[in-house]
Amino acid sequence: MRQTKKKPLSPDLLTKMHAYWRASNYLSVGQIYLYDNPLLKQPLTLAHIKPRLLGHWGTTPGLNFVYVHLNRAINEYDLNVMYITGPGHGGPGLVANAYLEGTYSEVYPNISQDEEGLKRLFTQFSFPGGIPSHVSPETPGSIHEGGELGYSLSHAFGAAFDNPDLLVACVVGDGEAETGPLATSWHSNKFLNPVHDGAVLPILHLNGYKIAGPTVLARIPHDELNSLFSGYGYKPYVVEGDDPTTMHHQMAATLDAVVADIQTIQREANCLTGLVGSFLNSPIWRRQATAA
């Protein structure tokens, strides 16, 4: 697996991206746990905590991390990106980012950008009369609910077909990766045409566990995992660690490399198509075809 070591982020951009990530993490954990006291202005009491907790904190920081880095790549390269998340109960992360960027309040004005709106955002999550713990149809822009059924990658490839300007970033969760539909979906890359279709960027989020215990792909050696995905026809990159600054630089450099790879593949495919078209329309080819 390739691991980039460049530091493409300026100190100012790194500070802003890390702050955005921390804010989305707070909004996520607030949805999972808090019924009231959204800004923690009062000492935390049991009355502020929801009696029944849903939403998977284990997967949420990773989804938020990918979200902020995709935003950076979109702005850096003027990309048209769709973000599909497969891990179940990752709903608080996507709702948090939609709220943080202002989209959620535009669609739902009662979930306003103030303390009162923040309380409503937290209270409604996975609560009677509120919203589900998955990325349900109520979430702005949602086309995929997420969960253990394993359809995220097939949805990603479906979105890319016949959309040549689209990059679909699809996060695949540990447990989801062990389902039959997802294991088969890795082979959908055989059907993509770089001239007529968009690109799919699968992101395997190996946080190590599923609901019932450890996961297979997080336990096998890196060399074996690399061989598996190379055999599927992918060019694997790895981003791992526990230091946020290092991880931000790794992820940014990896996305830079991936975008460059995708653009090179698409550019060369279009050039080849243009050359073939020119050859087929040349007088020599036409005379040969007529003679045949």
C-alpha cells in the first residue's frame, strides 16, 4: 500500500480544517447523547442525557474527517463530488456537517443557527417525533441510508454511470465490507468507462470493529489487504495513525494523489478515444473500409 508523507496543508488551512472537524465531532456526539444543555453552559446532569442512545460514535469521527477533506479537495480542484457513507448509524456525522455548513437550517428553518436551534438538532436525533439514527430521506441530499446491508458501493457506481464529471467518494464500513452485496460490488469497476462515466473512490474505513466484534479486513496484514485490492483492480493508498496533525497531512496528500491519478486516467482515455475517432475518419481508413 502507498502511504504519502507530504505536508500539503498550510498552517492556517490545517488549523481551520481541524477546527471544522472538531466542531462536527461535537455536533455529532451532542446528537447521540444530549437531550438538553447543548452548549454545556450548565454542569452536566443526568437530566441532560438521553435515556436511550443510538448512533455509532466509533464510525462518526472518520466520516467527519473524510467530509472536511473532500470539501478541501472540491475547492482545490473544482470537483463535482457526491459523498456516500455506508457505515450504519453514521447519521449524526452527516447531519452535523449539513448543519455546520448551513444547509440543514435552510431546509428546516426551525433548526436554526443558534442555541435554541442547536438544542432542537440534538433533541430530535433518534428520538420520538424526531429523525432516525441513519441518514434517512429527511437528511438534505440523502440517496443512501447506510447500514449493514452493503449497498453503498453499488449505489456509488450507479451514480457514476453516464456522469463523466462526477467523482463519487464512498466510505465502506468494516462490518458492511463483510456482506455479500458489498463484497461483490468491488468488481463494479470492471464496468466503468473513463470516457463516458464518472469515477468512484472507495474509502475503506477500518476502525477495527463491527457491532458483534472485530472485523476481518482490519485484522489481516497490510500486504494481504494490498494484494486483495490490487487483484480487484484498485491502486490502494493507506492513511492511518493517531496524531491529528499527521493524519490531516496524510489525508490531504493522499486525496491530491488520487485526484491526479483519476484525472490522468480520464485524460488519457479521452485522448485515445479522440485518436481512434480521427483514425476512423481519415481518408486512408475510409478507403480501406470501402475496399474491404
